[in-house]
Amino acid sequence: MKKMIALLSAAVMAVAATAQMRAYAVSTELAAIPVTNRTVTARDTSGYIAEVVRLVNQERSKRGLGELKMFPRLSRAAAIRADEITVSMGHARPDGSGITALFSQLGIKWSSIGENLAKGQTTPEMVVNGWMNSEDHRDSILKPEYKYIGVGVAESDGKLHWAQLFIDTTVAHPEAISAKDSGDVNGDSKVNAVDASLVLADYAATGSGKPSTFSAVQRTKADVNGDEAVNAVDASQILSVYAKNSTR
């Protein structure tokens, strides 16, 4: 197993907002070393987001903690953060702002936030194991108050960059789903070509100016790459997940 090292120190800061205190917690970044491959590769990361969430919830379940669910805007925030850390690895964003600014930009309500970052791990299992073997990251994963999770993964210079965002909020997200439901657009407990065809049909309809036929929950299930858009990329990833599952 590659050695894991923690970069930077953990930081916690409290932000006062009106009558309540809002906690914004960040964990240390985690890097797998050595990383020497500078070649950019078109790695197939389809299914990675849902698998990270599944593994996180597996760790929480072992300890009697509630399941974390996914919803599109939080997934989008995590995708943005994964892309940003390919430029600047740290909890400060490349423009110098913090993730609270990103949440404001995307209209995400929160009462507490946690962020885990990592780079170099090649699989969901490796990155979750690395986080769980680091006290600061593990504390974020196992915080009882968190209700929702967003995961992003981006590739640069042949290395995967990972971001996890956690929030506690009093704002309900009925569109949120379990990781096992990602890609299962028709709700038959299977992720297959039927789901991909439904995504493509909806994409074609909305592209021609017609309204989407998907409910809010179906859109969350269809948005497997977490970019807040339901399109041919999602259909392709659903087919890729189906192909992977078929060979197991």
C-alpha cells in the first residue's frame, strides 16, 4: 500500500451568522506518494462518486451513524472543488476565497460544513481508506450531525484529485438520494441501458425546448457525474457502470 501523508494542519473556524453560530471545519489534505506519473490519461471514473459515498456510509453504518445522502448542488460544489485543487491544493480556493463563498454562489444553505481533500489515490477504496486512517479526515466522515455529502473527482497530470464536502442543514432536500440509487433513473434497482436511454430521451427533449419529464429525484439519479446537468455524458457513464457491473 502506498504511504499516506497529511499535508498542512487542520483548521477550524467559527463564523457568526445572525443569531446562530455556524461551524466551518476543514481537514488536512491527504496525498498518496510517491507520485511520478506526469502523463495525462483519460481514466474512466464512472461510478467513482457513488462508490465513495457508499464506502463512507458503510463506515458510518458500522458505528450506528445515519446515512449521508447526495443532492445535485452539493455534488456540483464538490466537482468544482476537485477541479480547483488541480490548480491549488488546499482549502483556500485558487482566487483566495473559502468554500463558504462557493456555497453562497451556488445557493447552498448550511449550518456546518466539512471538507476532505486528497490527491494521487487511484480508486474510491484507496481514497476512503486513506481518509479513514487519518484522524482529521475520519472525524469529518464520522461526524454524527452531517446529513449530506458531495463528492468530486478530477484528473490532472495523470493524478486523480478528490474532494468531499459534508453539510448539516435545517433545509430539507427532498431531491436527495442514496448512493445506491445513482443512475437508477426508472427505480427498478438496476443501473442499465434502460436508464441510459431514459436520460438520452430527456436530454433530447429539453434540447429541443420541451420540458423535462423527470421528477426532482429522477434528475438527481440521472446526474451521475454531479455537474447539475442531465445529458449524454451521464448516459455514457451509466452505460459504463452497467458494463462494469455486468463483468463482476
